[in-house]
Amino acid sequence: MNDSYNGLEPPWGPGLPPGRPGVDWPLRVAAAQADQDPVNCAHPGFAAEILHLALKYAELDYELIPFPVVESWGDIIGENNGTWIFDGLLGMLQNGTLDFVMSYYGMTEVRTTTLDYTFPYQLNQLKFGYVMQKQNSVSLSSATLLYGMFSWKVWLAFFGVLFFLMIMLLLTRNFKVWAKKDIVSHNHGHHPVTVGKVDYSAVWDVFTVFLEQHHGEPSEGVLSGNLVILIIGFTCLFLHTMYEGYLVTQMFKSSSGKPISGLSELAPLIQDGTFQLISYGLGDIFFTILEHAEGEQFDAMRKAIRANPPILIPDIDQVIAKIVEDPRLIYPGAYEIAIYSQIRDKCSLMFVSDDDLPEMWISIPYQKYSRIGSMVSAAMAGMVDYMLYIGDEYTAIEQRGDKCAGLDNLQEGKNPLAIKHYYGLLIVGMFGSGFALLFLLTEVVFAKWRKDKNAKQKIIIVQQKRGF
């Protein structure tokens, strides 16, 4: 097996050190020092930053192991008991020699049957674009929180559901209207009720259902506290989901100005000094793409940067501080999840059109069923607070072509992540209301049956006492 790895041997030797991985000993993370490989779709620069943030978020230590020469990222060399065998770095992941490789690969069908993949980052999945500008008004987080809490739509839905619940409770308390018999006992201190007429005095009894979780004796057939809890539970689930949806919608709205529609619009603003780019270094993928991309908008942007060079500070915290201090400064790297996570409470979000910059996505492979891999994947998911849209399908296509997908003759596959959008809210509401109504009707039918049964038993007892 080792011969298939093209000489890529780990410096620590075979086997695992004793203790807890990532705690007692650092995780084994390989970094291949090679140019971007358009065939196997390996981009270690961006993957290294994301994986570093995920490991830091999960509080796991790692050891960076450079491989200066990589002959193979991971080609299929055979099959064993229905499992594909890879060579290169993917092969070292497969047999547990490495825990992670700071690079990402097209998630094709063959690879997913052999390796597991972390939580994916699709670089335009949040749809806020690629440029961030200082927010000039109130904190975005506080403003959206207030909007979400006091939106008239949220409160209208809340009171609407409560009103519906109260009506259902009232009708249940007076189901004798349907049964055409007086089932309210005079010995329990209730007002007598005429058959076929709603007992409006029972409104108070509805409130006692909330307060006491039951009303009087169970034989009275009043709506049980269990049903109330079920209805309120579904209501809270629906309102929480709807509130989150409104919060997310507002969070990703630009609150301080009209979004920049593209590089062609941004370039003259950079050149005349209206805005100035700031970054921690020219190694950011934004500048890499800008340097090599062809097109009028990229030519205009390169000319603007030559006239008004970006501010470079090799410290993310200082970059953020500068952005907050100076509203003219723009950070051109929404690829940077760390930047976004740290300044989303202080900056409004502006975007550059998706047509100007290519779409990229990342999902780092690890050994099948690895517990450490699952932990890091969960950490990657936890670094992003909200996902507006991920999609139910992915397409393994790079800006250099579709060779990633072509390796396994697969163009697209299923993404296991769920979609969060307003159709989802509607489904939650439908299921919640449907189940609540179903339990309500069941309770009414059961109460009617119980009352009829008790009435028949009383008739039998009276008849027996009279000697019939």
C-alpha cells in the first residue's frame, strides 16, 4: 500500500500516538506546497484558512506537515471489497496516515463512497457578495434583533394563533352545542346552560385551563392540559422559525447605502478615492483572481488599484479596527469567513455581482466515519450563524472547467443539507396547525364519547335502583 503513495511518507512513522487526538497530541494536517492543480481541483490556500479556523473553533491543536513535492493528489488505483482505493494524499487520508489535508476536492460520487466530507462552504451561499463596508448607523445586530422582536408580522401571527387557540378551547368547553345535551354539572358551581346555546361564562374557564392545566374533574370533558401544551409547543416552534427567518432577512440587507453592483461600478470609486481597499495581504484569493482574470471590469479594477493601492495590515484584528474607524475602507474578501464573523455586528454588507467573480465551494475530506472529522465538520458548521440558502444540489465545476466532476464521470450530486427558506416556514406552520387541530378534534370526540358513556351508566344505575 505504501508504494502507491508516490513517496509521500509521514515523518512521524506509522501508527497513532496514544491519547486524545487534537488534545494530547496534535492532529496530523498535511499542506502540499504546489501550484493549483486544475485537474484534481486542489486549492490549499483558501482551504488552509478555513480548516485553521475550524480547528481553532473546535479547540483542537494540529501539526502542519509540508509536502514540498506532490506527484498525485489522489488518483484511483484500484478497488478492494467494493471500496475504491486512492493513492497520494487522498490515499493517506483513506488509511488514516493523515487526519486532514489542507486542500479541497470535487465531491464526486466515487469519492463520497470512500471518504467523508466536512460541512461545505459555498462562497456565495450567503448571497451578500464580496465587499463589506462600515455601517454608519446603529449596530446591525441590535437593529435586526429589535426588528425581529417587534415586527408587526410576528406579533400579528402570535396573537392570531392565540386567538385561534382560545376559540378552539371555548368550543371544546361547549361541545354540548353539537351533542345537543346539557353536560355541565350544577353541583360544581357552574351556571346552567341551555341546550343548543353557547355558554359564554365558560370564557373564564378557558383561562383556568391555561392556569391549572385542567378544569374540575376529568369527567367533565374539558380540554386537557396535555393538548394545550402540544398546541403551544407547535405555536412556539412556528413563531421561532418565522422570527429567525425575518431576522436573517434583515441581517443580510445593506442598511447604509445602495449595494455595489459589480467591479465595473466599484473600480471608479476606488480610483477617485471615494473608497479604498484594505486587506491583511495581497495573497487573498480576491487579488489572485483579480491579477489573472480577463475582462473590462478586471482591467478597470487593476487600473484603480494602481492609482489607489490598498492598505495592507498583516493583522486581521487591526484590519477590522481600521474598517470600523474609517467608512471609506472596504474589505474585498467575503471569502474570509473570519472577517465576516467578526465584523457582521459592526458593518453593513455590500456586494459585487456574482457575474464578476467565480463561484467556489469547499468541503474538506477526511477518513470515512472519523470521529475527529465529524467534530471538525460540526465546528465548520458552527462558524456560520445563518444560511440563507445552500441548495439541494451541488455541481462540481471549477472556474477552470468541469474536470473535477469529469474525474468520476459525475456532473452533480445530492447535498445532504436542508434548505431554509419561507417554504420551510410554511411547512412548519402547516404541520403544527394540522397536528394541533387533529389532537383537538380527537379530544372533542373522546370527551363526547366519555360523556355519553357516563350518561348511559347513570341511566342504568337509576333503572337498577328503581327495579327496572
